Amino acid sequence: MAASPEIAALIATDDDLLGRAVLPLAWPHEAPDRPFTPDAAAYAMQRHASCGVDTCARKRAAHRVLVEAGRIVPDPRNSKNLG
């Protein structure tokens, strides 16, 4: 799923402000200091699209919020049951 034009613009702005020449792509991967809102979680999921839920604490936190908000329905066949 491609990012909406609004999300793509936010990502581009972040990239300009953070100086991606200095910081690694999609930094940081650690869990957030505060709980995500559902909209912020959706943004984090897009920013960390290439990360695995089982290896990226930020994507895992975002995924959990979206499941709790009913915006993601985990596949019951998933043996990891990350929802």
C-alpha cells in the first residue's frame, strides 16, 4: 500500500528536517516514549513498512495500537499471534 500524498509529504518534510545524510533511514526503531494515537500509529507503520513486527519495537507498538483500535485485524492463522 502506497502512502497517501499527505503522509508522503510529511515523510519528505521529516527527511529534510532530520538530514537523512546523517541519520539512518527510518530512525528510530525503539518503542515510543508515549503511546501512539491511531493516526500516529498508522504513520509509524508506513515509515517502518520494511521492518518486521517481531524485530522493530516501534512498528510492534504501532501495530498493537492499530489492532486495539480495530484498524488492523490480525490473521488468526499467524502462529506468532502478534496482535
